[in-house]
Amino acid sequence: MRNKVRELQRSLYRAAKADPERCFHSLYDKVYRSDVLWEAWKRVKANGGVPGNDGES
């Protein structure tokens, strides 16, 4: 499952780099995928839910 999430991240990254003016109107369907949510949950659980570098997110 992690590979699918990584592939999604890479494809979005490449699209943004190829066209910096591009607007991503519909990211909800990508973020709300069960594999993306599962990977996010595993990462939050692994770091104990502590905030990121900015202390908030």
C-alpha cells in the first residue's frame, strides 16, 4: 500500500514541477483514499502524534 501512496505523491510532485501555474482543483478524492488515510494514520501513530517542525502541524 505504501508504494501506491508514494506513486501518488510523485505524480502530483511531477505535475506541479512541470507546470508551476497548475491548479489542483480536486485533491479531496486523492487525500480521502483509504490507502492514503491508512499511511497517514501509521505515520502519526509512529511519531506519537507530536506536531511537526512548526510545532503545530
